[in-house]
Amino acid sequence: MNIIEARNLTHVYRGKITALDAINFTAKPGERIAIIGANGAGKSTLFKHFNGILKPTSGEILIKGKCISNENIIEVRKTVGVVFQDPDDQIFAPTVKQDVAFGPMNLGLSMEEIEKRVRESLETVRLTGFEERAPHHLSTGEKKKVAIAGILAMQPEVLVLDEPTAGLDPGGAIRLIKLINGMNRYLGITTIVSTHEVDIVPMLADRVCIMSKGKIIGDGTPLEIFSSPELIKKTHLRLPMVAQLMEMLQEEGVPVGVKFTLEEARDELLKVVK
């Protein structure tokens, strides 16, 4: 069964601006999905439908086979957690511990269970010892981890992250990517990430959906998507830099295939050197 399914999903803002145009999309348990596209393509609007923050103008969203409704919205938000691009949009408590505990407290859990979830969530994002820190004194990367911990404390099956590496330096971005991949691999959480930073896509996803003007215009593996120049041109994006380098080597007569991550490129080049 699909854990998320969008059927002909359309969203029109103020009756005028079509942000989503008859979107059809599915996500299966355990997938790693990246949704890419230029700013304004509709990625954030799509994400806000996944846990009922926005309601469709037409079409429908199903979570584990059931349409989102007022009756099941709490269960939906336990299943699908959304982390916004700006962590300040969802961090509001005076301490890290209180912020992470907010969701579990609203579920009516015992204090013992709340303490356990807070402790485990902070351990997962490597913020043990930050419990009494004030979130507004933290770095952007630390704030993003607090926001993720707050979602993890709800024990979701799907983690949706809108532009997670925005505002981070390269080192912070790599650490966050490793964290996201670890949650998928070791906790079994389906991860859906939006980004316009194409260089990180092969590190984050086994499947890529490409959006333009409120539509999904491509859906496939990173190799399939980035092997289609027409799709890339339509979205005003580019190939990952590693792939561009490999193409340049091909043009110079070096017998290499196009690769998308540093590890793949290294292995390909070692074959030539040896």
C-alpha cells in the first residue's frame, strides 16, 4: 500500500494562482524521494498537503489509503511529519526539551513516555545535552535538528523536509544529509525532501520527481532524471557538478560513464587509472 497518494491534486491560491495542477504522486514505505524544481514550482505547497496543513481545491490526498479529514487529522500528523525550510517557523518553546516534548504532550502520553521520546529524539539528532538550551541561541543547523527532533518525538512513518540544507554551510549540509539517510536506513522512515540544490540529490534519494509550474513533469531514478537534458532545461536547473565533470572528461576522450556522486566518480576514475 502507498503510504502517501495524491490523486489529481490541485490547489489554487485566492482563486487565482494555480500552485498545484492535477498532481498525481505516490510514496511507498521506506522510499527516499527528492522533489526538485526551481523556486515557485509548487514543492512547498505540495508538502503542506501531505499532513493536512493545506486542503486541496480539488482532488484528494490519501494517507495509508484514507483521505485526510477532520476525523483522522491527528492520526495523519502522527504518520507524516513536516519540517519547514525555516526552523524558526516551528520552534517556539523557551527550551529545546520543551519544544521537542510539545507534540507528545498533545497526544496525551504519560510523562515517562514523553521523557523517553524526547531523550531518544535528541540522541538521534545528536543534541543530547541541549535540553535546557534556548532555541533562539542555537545555530541554523542546530535549530533544524531541534525541528527534526520535535517531529521524531511523534514517531512518524514519513518525514517530509522542505529545503533542509538551505542556510547551511557545506559541512552542516553534509551532516544533515547523513542524519536524514540514517533515519531512513536505521529507523525505516520514508523520507521526502524538496530542494533546488541538485548536487545533494544523488546523496539523498533513490527516486527523483521533478516539478515545474505546479506539475510533476518527471519521475525516475537520479540517473534517469539527470540523463534527460530536456527535463533539466525546462526547470532551469543544471546537472550535478560531478556529472558535469564526467561529461567534460567524456568530451576529452576519457572512457568514463556519467556518475552523480563523488564516490561513484572516484570508482569510475580508478577503473581508468588502473
